[in-house]
Amino acid sequence: MGFVPSYLSEAERLGKYLSMPVTLFSDRGVLSVAGADAGSFLDNLLTSNVAMLAPGAARFAALLSPQGKITVDMMVVHDHDPNHNHDRFLIDAPRALTADLIKRLALYRLRAKVEITDQSDVYRVAAGWGDAAQPEALSFIDPRLPALGWRSFFKSDQADHAMSPVELYDAHRIALGVPAGGRDFIYGDAFPHEALMDCLHGVDFKKGCYVGQEIVSRMEHRGTARTRIAPVRFLEGVSPMEGTEALAGERVIGSIGSVAPGGQALALLRLDRVAEALSDGVALMAGGLVFQVERRDFMSFDVPGTKQEEGAHHA
């Protein structure tokens, strides 16, 4: 995995390994859903089809509220550990939400033959990108966007090795235009389309019923998602604080989410209001700084002021 030897001094670690493209996430938890009914149980709840995953494969998914809002998003991996004689799925989710996720899953368990346990003290989650070698252990290419790199589960007793600061991964993610829950959208207040889950392989529009499906399907077929997260670039090369209101004149058009050095950021924007502002020649600003909206190839919707790439389609 390219871990930094623990015997190196701090100066040696910083000097030689600061730019190593492997990051350990301290804010991610790990759940296990195991048992004979594990796959079908999750399929009846989540936005993606996970029951048919091959061992070692992963899906991006979310558990929604009945109103179609994201309560938690996650990576779901079919564990291929030969020591298990039944289906087991590991879930990589925000650590702050794991206890609530366990409670929500338990409410839906009924008579399903599944065991739901918190494995956050057993496993840690890491990500690598660029030229970082993918480990042989339980790892997978990020199902949202291959350019993000790989993610891996490894035992917590391996976590004493130094890795790159998480800020480097965040800059990589932001440059690619991929949102992060809790920073770019608020859990319990955003629809999957707003968080780009429809573009990042997080919603299967052909699968059977799941919690909140009717509302999500309606938004897809009617094209009613006016609010979207999009990459933005501040022209002065400096970004405002996360959470700063985005304005067109005095009109609020959204808010700034994740920010990175060099003026790159993500923003949750009302695209119809952005289009009106650009049509009227009104500058887009946040914190007194002018920004422009960008798009990325995976985005299947029109972004005002940018060129729609040929061949773009719904994920």
C-alpha cells in the first residue's frame, strides 16, 4: 500500500512522503451487514443494486428518507473474505452517522436474516490516487468516478503509518468536481440529484423499490432538479470560507461548499438563477470574490455558461 515506515523521524516523513497520494480517513466508519438475506435486505433499502455485486466489487449508494432526501451516502463492498460462509457487505460511511445508520437499518430488518455490526474499531478506510499502487487487500476502484482512485479497508492496527494529509485528497476530489456529504450538501436536506448521485453511479433507475424511490424517479423523469452541485473557480485565486452565500447581485443563488487552494471550490447552486444572472450580465460572487461556474465530463446536465460536452448522458 506504500505506507511510510513508522521508524522514520517526523522530518523525514514530511520531507519524503508529504506528497504521497495515499490518505487515511479518520472521519469514515465501517459497518458490516452479514447473513443469508444481506444482499436482498440492502437492495430493498438503498438507491443502488448491491445484491448482484461480485466479491470485492463496490457500489456507491444512499439510504434515503421516505421524502427522498439523503440520510447517509456510502460505499457498499461485497466482502470476498473466504473465512465467511455467508454474504457479508462492508459499508464505508461517515463515522459521525454510523450509529444512526445502524438504528435505521435495524428498523427495517424485521425477519430478515442479517446481522448489523459496527466494525469501525476493526477496519479503517484509506484512499489512493495518481501513481499510488492499489493494495491486494480488500480494495476497489472508487465506484463514483475512476479518476478518484482506489479505496481500501485495512485492519486498524496498521493505521500507525504516516500518509498524506487528507487535504491533498480533498483538493483532488474538488478538482474532479465530486461532492462530499456534510460539506457540499446537508444530510437530510438534499435530494440525490442535487448531490450528483445520478451522475456518479449512485442511483439505479432500473432496480426495484427502495425507500424514497418514487420521488427520485419523478425528479429523473420530469427533469425537475434545479439545484445542483457544480465546480466553481474564483478568479482571484482565493476561495471564501465554506458555507459562504453565493450571490448574483443581492440575490442568493446558493452556497459555497468544499474549498481548495488556488481558488477551486464546489458550490450548491440554483442553476436557473445562475442562468438568469449570466444572461443579465450580473457577476457571480461569494465573500466579495468573483467566481465562474465550471462543468466536468461526468455531469449529464446543462451548466449555464459552460459548453455541454457531446455524448454526455445520464449515468
